[in-house]
Amino acid sequence: MENIELKRFWEQIKEELISTLPENVHPWIYPLEVSGYDKGVLTVVTGQMMGRDLLRRNHYEQMNQALQKVSGEKNARFVIIYDENAAKTLKKETEKIQKKISEKNLKEMAMENLSNMQSSSNLNLKYKFENFVVGENNEFAYKVAKAVAENPATKYNPLFIYGNSGLGKTHLMQAIGHYTIFNNPKLRVKYTKTDDYVNDYISNSRKTNNNIENMSKFNRKYTNIDIILIDDIQFIESKMKTMEDFFSTFEALYTNNKQIVIASDRLPKDIPTLDNRLRTRFEMGLVVDIVPPDYETRFEIVKAYAQELEVEADDDVFEYVAENFVNNVRELKGAFNKISAYAEFSGTGLTLDLAKRVLNCEAKKKEITVSTIAQKVADYFDLTVKDLKSTARQQKIAHARHVAVYLAREVLQMSYEAIGEFFSKKHTTIMYSCDLVADKLKTDEDLKISIEEIKASLRN
Ligand code: ADP
Ligand code: MG
């Protein structure tokens, strides 16, 4: 028989075998290779000794019947040979298939991890190491974060990142998560905002009435993890039970050599609600800061961002934005978003002229400083700036002072130290004011309105 003819002949027989033999035998049939057909004898080769024996012992007659049916030869029969070379080829192929399967599993795990992470944390897939612009201001934090992503729980554990709002702490943390789920999908990563953790904890204890079994389910959610990313730890509440639980979660992860990364807008020692034991633990790891970027880095950030958005603009536009948004990368990017949206709607290109018109930075720059804020707040509450700077403790003055401090922080992104200098207060007092106002704002509608009105007056 010609080779091709033989192959076709064998395919037909194989089909017959598959349709007549039970399914559990199929894995022994597929690897059979045909080697010849002569005088009613069909020789097939297999690399599986066990397959040969099993087929010979239990299915020989059925196989012969299939052969006879297809060939039309009454006495046709099989000869099944075991061949070592065939075995080797088979082994290689099996390995290839297994590798493919495990790669597929890894990918699936990554996707699963990804969706878990996204759903539990609003993971922002835009936050990657690749689109984090490195400058002097953040270089150390970046390098350490990268090292943690590449080799979790080896050197820097826990890692504590601190810096003012809008400087890239969340971006770096999520980049660690992002890196892990794509490069090390076997590891379980969890990103949690501290207030989400606290709310989750409180609602869970309420729901379960502190039922031990359910609470331990809750604990597992936070300890059954290889890398935990805890954002904005300054929002931790000092409520005994929450802190106790948080501490034991931390301890469980730490003693099991899991990576812990924490972000905060201030140092552990400046978080008044933080339990002392946790403070000590945090300080024992590596503490790194991110400060506002210099001009060159700001320029690179805007430029890279434009590329990401696929918006074209000349360098003078990037220069203008970089010159005018100095303390906060979120605002820097926000400003660029705004002008690119204007450019798109107006149908004109993104020119320096348009940027100037839309952002109107000159006018703003002239107006808002900490002293304008203090003046506007004093006017609003019918006080003087001197009152705000004084040590007077009357409720009205204290309240106005808290608001002024809060606005200086929020509008100008000033450091606690710099605000403290202006108001002649310690930085811890300034922090206290900021936290107090932020906390009250959650429920106090009047305060919200006051702040909006003062902000509006700042713009005029
Ligand atoms: P934080 O958590 O410190 O308040 P985020 O990480 O949320 O700040 O950063 C605010 C915005 O600024 C995000 O859009 C982030 O992508 C961007 N950002 C911050 N630093 C950088 C950087 N170095 N390169 C690129 N984008 C940055
Ligand atoms: Mg953040």
C-alpha cells in the first residue's frame, strides 16, 4: 500500500475503533501510529507499553472486528508493537501539551486574579510601572516598589510609602498589584483602602453579631493573601475592636512572611489614631517618601500623559501646564485633561493660546496664597487674620481656624509644616484641624456649604 493510501486506510480504522471502543480506551488509541499493512496484517506502533498490553488483553477482538469491517478482509488482524523511540517522541509531545495547559492555567489564574482584584478594589489597570514617570522626587519609592513587586516579602517588609495627596502613592501601589497579577499570577494580591476595610469590618461584625465563625471568614478574606496593599492608612479609626482586628490581621500576614505595603499622607508617628504596636511595626520596615516633582519631571509627566491619551500638542503647551501645576500630579493631569477636552470640542488644535485661555493660570496664581485663604476665611466668619493666627480658643475662632487650615491644605496642597509656620502652630495641630474638618464634612451640611462659599470667593 502507498503511504498516503495507508494513512487514509488507518484513519478510517481509527474512526471505527473510536466509535466502537469504550471511551476510557480512546487515550490508548490516539497515539497509535500505523507502520504497514500486509497480507491482512495491520502493524501499529505505540510508545505506551501499558497501552499495548491493555489493548492486547482486553480489546484485541473488537479491534480486529473493526479492521475486518473497514478492510473487508475476513481474517485481517492487528499487530501492536511497543517502540522505545515512539515512546520518546510521545513523552516530548506530552510535555509540550502539559506545558501549554499549565501556561493556559497561569493565564486563567491571572485573569481570575485580575477580576477578583478589580472587583474587590476598583483596581485601575492604567496604573503600571511603565507609565509612572520617574524623577528625583519619587525615584527611591519607585525602585523599592519595583523590587517588592519582583521579589515580594524578601527585603522591604512592610513597605510604608508616604507623601502628600496626588503624588503617586496609589499609582505605585497598584503598579505592584498590576505587576504581580501579570508576572506572578500564582500570588494572591489584594488592594484595600483603609476606610473600605474599616467599613467592611464594622458591617460584618454587625451582620454577624461577632459570630466567631463568620468573623473568621472575614479574617480569611484579608489573610489568605500573599501581597496586601493598604491605602490611606491615615483613615484608620482608633475604635478598639477595629484596631485590634487590624493588628491581628497584620500580625498574621507578617509572621507568615507575606508582603505588606502601606500608603499614607504622613509618617506613622503623625497618625494619631494608630495603635502604638502598629506604629512600631510600620517603622521597623522601610519608610519611603514621595515629594512633589520638579519642573522637568512635571514636563515629562504631562508629555507622557498626552501620549497615553493620543493627544497631540507642542512642547510649549506641556511647558505651560508643568509651570503652573506644581504640587499635585493629579491636578497636573487634570489640567491637561481639561484643555484637551476643550480642544476636542472646539475643533481647534491644542495650542498654547487655548491652554492659557482655559486654565487662566496667571489670574489664579496672583490670587490664591495661604494669606488670601486666611483673609477670605476671616472675612467669612467676621474675624481678622490676626484672630486666626492667635492662640485664642473661643469656639468661633477655633472653628474658623480649622477651616482656614483645611482649605490651605486642600486648595494649595501645602505641607503641614508650611501651614503651621503661617498660623504659628505645630504641624500636629495642623493635622488635627485637617482631620477634624474632613471628618465633620462627612455629615455636616452647613460646613460643606460654608466651605463651598469660601472656595467660590477665592475664585473671584
Ligand atoms: P496619591 O495616591 O499619592 O494621592 P495617585 O497615585 O492617586 O496619588 O496619583 C494621582 C494621579 O497622578 C494619578 O492619575 C497618577 O497616575 C498620577 N501620577 C502621580 N505620579 C505620577 C508619575 N510619577 N508618573 C505618572 N503619573 C503619575
Ligand atoms: Mg491615593
